[in-house]
Amino acid sequence: MSSTIALIGARSGSKGVPDKNIRMLGGMPLLAWSIAAAKKATSIDQVIVSTNSAEYAEIATVHGAEVPFLRPRSLATDESLDIDFVLHAMDHLAEQGDEP
């Protein structure tokens, strides 16, 4: 049976606005707002966060997302392309038998 996955990217290490993904906004970390929106969508079955940070992963799980892997450093640089972390996530899910 197929499912619809929301994949949220949350890289740590921003130089412009340090830790922008976990800065508080309206009483919640910014990342939590993305998770809440995805969980509220009736068409989404699973919410996964791709991050290179154990701290971000903890915040994501506290707010109801799954973090089945940490993103490798090579996919978490200022020059990294979003498509690369998406492909990494798809490969990981396929290896686990949960191919999107």
C-alpha cells in the first residue's frame, strides 16, 4: 500500500541566521510549525524530517515527526542542493522497505 510522505528539510549550521530552524516563533520552534502543518494535512500519512543535527532530530520527534536517519555532512553544507537530501531520504526509505 502506498503512502504520502511529507519530507521536511532542517539543516543546522546556517551562517546567516544561526539555528534559524529551531528559533522560537509564536511559542514553538520554527521547525515545529512545518511539522504541525504537515500533520494537519489529511492527505499526508507520514512526516519525516531530514536533518544533520541530533538536537533538531529531538525537537522534530517531540513535535510528532519521524527522524529515521541523520543526513550526512556532505549533504548539509551551504552549497548542498535540496534534491540531494531528498534523494538520500528516498534511498534510505527504499532500503528499509518503505519506498515512497
